Amino acid sequence: MEAALHQNKTFDTIDYSDQKLSDNEFINCEFINCNFSKSDFSYIDFLDCTFKNCNLSLSILKNTGLKNIKFIGCKLMGLDFSSSNSFLFSMSFQDCLLDYSTFIYKKLKKTNFIDCSLKDVDFSNTDLSLTLFKNCDLANATFQDCILEKTDFRSSRNYTFDPSENKIKRTKVSHSALAGLLEKFDLDIE
């Protein structure tokens, strides 16, 4: 793909796998059924874009601008979001597969994760305040030194975190998750 500014465009059923897409800027674009697996998005900016039913697994996000991005029904496995540009970093996820991805040191305040698989995702040192995890699977996800204030985990499952290693003021959890929050104390909870 040549360097260009793309505005108000729809990209449908295009295969960009294993390609470098440098020096592009996408504003208010929609990507539908596209394959971006193992693509290189380094130094590309996306603003107000939507990805529907796309595969971005193992893509490179070095200094990628992700500003007000919606991912719906996407496969986003093994992405290192921590390497992306932090300026105006903002996304939402619905019906997405994000297993083995990393968000270390990112500000995800008020982010929505709805009906997502987040297995083995690393959220270390992440600001997740006011974030909604609705009906998500967080098996083996790492929450260490996170801001989880007013974060809502109530409808999600398989999450564990150490309350003493995270800021958890007014964090919303379900009764069934209490055992996972007390895991380090090796209690017999009946």
C-alpha cells in the first residue's frame, strides 16, 4: 500500500497479511473482513476507525496511533499494544479474541471489553479505572501494579489479582470471584 491519507473509506475483504503498511493515515475508515495478520503497522495513525471481523493477530504496532478505534468481532491475538503510540490512545473491543496480548503501561481508562477472550493478557502497570469487562474470560490475565478503581469485573470470569498490589478502590467484582482475589493467602473458602 502506498503512503497516503485515507478518509471516509471502506476497505472490504482485503488481504494485507505479512505486509508493511508504513506512512499511512486513516481517518474515519472502516475495515471489514480484512486480514492483517503479521502486518507491520509501525508509525501509522488510525483515528475514528472501525475494524469488523478482521484478523490483526501478531501485527506490529510500534508507534502506531490508535485513537478512538472500535474492534468488533476481531482476532487480535499476540498484539503488543504497549509499543503503540500513547497519544490519545483509545479503543473499545466487542466480541474480540485478544489472547496473549500486552497492554503494559497503557492508559485504558473507561475502555469497554464486551464478550471478549482475554486469556493470558498482560495488563501490568495499566490504568484500567472505570473500565468495563462485560462477559469476558480473563483466565491467566496479569493484573499487577494496575489502577483498577471503579473497574467492573462483575459479569466476567476467571480473573484473579492481588488486592495489595493494585489500586482497587470501588472495584466491582462478583461474589464468586472472591476466592481468586484471595488466592495468595492459600485460604480454604467454603
